[in-house]
Amino acid sequence: MTTRVALVALVMAAWLALLAGVARHADAAAQVVVLFPSSRLMAHLPLGAAITGRSALSLTLRSDNAGLVADLYHAGAWLVLPAGLQGCIVGPGSASPRT
């Protein structure tokens, strides 16, 4: 059982690292989620960034400006993940790849 828990934790950590790497290096997401936003980050949000959602644990931002992820890290974010990327999963209301 301990091995299974360790494996699940490792897979989750690798998944978060992959998402963070994609957000940092591709800078393709128009929306991002910042986990555990600090008061420093809130005081130094990048120009052109709009808050589209907020909870006690996360902050969702949208911007048309390039470099949003780098600007957020510079402002004090410690983990920025892409939000709203469609990827390859077809959900309800989206176009089917077969059409």
C-alpha cells in the first residue's frame, strides 16, 4: 500500500511539473491559475492581467499580453499552471474530431 501511495504522489508531482513547464516555456495559455497567491503577488499583478476567478487557494488570470507567466513569477507567484487549454479531450459542447 505504501508503494502505491508513493507512486501516486510521484505521478501527481510529475504531472504538476509538466504543466508548470508547459506554462513557463510555451506561454500559450490565455488563462493561467496561480496556486496559493501571496499578498506580494496581489500587489504587483502584471499590467493587462485580468482576474477571472479567485478562491482562498488560487487565482485565475487572463491576459492577451505575451510573457504573462514570466511576469507572474517575477511578481512573486511560486506555481503557475495553464488554465482552459482544451488539449485532446473532447467534452460536451465541443466539436468532435471526426466531423
